[in-house]
Amino acid sequence: GGIPSLVLLLQTGSNEGKTLAAETIRIISVNDANGDAVARSGVVPALLSMMKSGPLHDNLMIANTLRDTWRHYTKIAESGDIPSLLLLVQHGMDENRIKALGILYHFSTSNEKSELIEKAGGIPTLVSVLTTGSLRVKILSGAVLQSIATHGVKNKVALVDAGGIHPLVEFLKNGPEAGKTIAAAAIWILSKGIDLEGLRSLISQAGAIPLLIQLVFSGSENGKINAIGALWALSYTEFSKAEIVQSGGIEAFSSVMQTGPHACKKYAAGALKYLGSNGVASHKEKYFSPCGVLPLVDIIKSDISAPSALEASLLRKRLHSQK
């Protein structure tokens, strides 16, 4: 029963009492059984709090205590304890952060575990390291956020409330190829849904659309698919639709349909169809230009697959509109 008392002293005692408790915890943590019990008691958050607010001359001793208890905490986290994983993501060394994020990503594919991550405050933690972590940590935290966002509107709203849009757009702008691909995927997920007009507007206002169009031209195959999907979803909002057209979206989609991989062509055709049937009257010279129509003919003539109803419908619509 001594460990809970020590943790309580860390949390509520005088400065002298906290220092004594921290030193005692460091000594008893040398024993593996004691160390595991200490880690499970919540001592690491208490030590971190003490390090932020306690006297400066105690910080070295607290750091030594954290060093000696952290290995036990890491072992517990890697067994699947979500609060421990999130603490490692927030405060651990890079190697531990990466391990913890890998486990959280695995959990985030499950609706039930994803909900547990959200309830444990995981989304604000992941957003914070998206702006402050190393490159690998940023990429992994973006992947976890994107996965969590697939599990319902509640998680999307939590991500927005945590300030997640601007870091994703910044990663889309300045991240490496893998980071841009993940950021585009997250924006696509966030933008999908009938009743998310306000969210789509926030994403557009954050400057995502020109960056997504740039990724359509220059990204990897997955990057192009994610960018086109995000633009398609964003085009369900009138403000975004107009910006997509004005920023060169039709040219980007047409370019993909001429030279891009077949999977990208399918998404580009869908995006063009939606833009074409909703409010591009003032941009007909772009939408109905040869660079827009001819790629559809090429897709339908190609032997990659049989003509799809989507592409045939779009071609008929364009040709009919030019009569």
C-alpha cells in the first residue's frame, strides 16, 4: 500500500514531500515488480507535472526518477493500455513514440478501440504531436488521426475542435510525399458526409484546395487518389466547388484522365461529373474543352476495363451540352 501513498504525496504534498516521494520511487523502481506497480499507479503523469511546476533544482532528480520508471511504463503501454500509450506519444523518446503510435494505429482500425482512444483524450494528443514531433512521429500521428476519423462524425468533430485542420493543411503543404498522402487522406475522410457543410468550409478556408490540386499534378498514385477524393468531397460545398474550378481543378482532373493510372482516372471522372452537373456554367470553356472530353473517350476505348456507366454518362452529358 506504500506506492499509492507516495503518488498521493507527489500530487498533493509540499515541495519537500514531493522531492522525498520522487527519490523513494526512483529507488524502489530498480526492482521490476515494484517498477511495474509504480508505473501502473499513475506516477509518471505526477512526475511530469512536478517537473513543470516544481523548483528548478529538483528537475534533475525528477528526470532520473522518470528515466528509471519509464522502462516499466513502456512495457505496460506496449501491452495495450491506451492512456499509457498516449502518454508515451506525448512525452516519450522518439523510439517509444513510434512504437506507441504503431499500436494506436492498429487499435484505430477498430470502431470500439477508436472510441476508447477518443474518450482517453487521444485526438488532442495526436494533433499536438502532429505539429511538434519528428517527421516519422508526424506521419504516424497523421495516419492514426485519419483512421480514427473514419469512425463517425463525433471523431471528426473532435479532430476539428482539437485544432487538427491547420496542422493537416500545413503537412499537405510542407510534408514529405508520405505525409502529403496521409494529410490528403485525412482531409478526404473529414470532408465526406452529407451534413458536414461547415467542416468542408473550414477546410477550404484553411487553404487546402490549391494544395490538393498541386498534389493531383505531382503526387504519387495514392497521393493523387487521396487528393482527388478530397476535392470531390469538398465540391459538395458551393464555396469549395467554385474555388476548385478557379484554382485549376478541371485541368488537374483532365490531366489525370489523360495520363494518370486507371484508379486515378475513375476518381477524376467522378469529380468532373459532380463539378459538371453543379454550377460550372461560367467555366464551360474549361469543362467542355477537348482536354476535358477526349480523356473520357480514351478511357472508354481503352482495354483496361469495360466502359463504366459513370464515364459514359459524363461523356453523353458533355456532348449533349455542346449541341
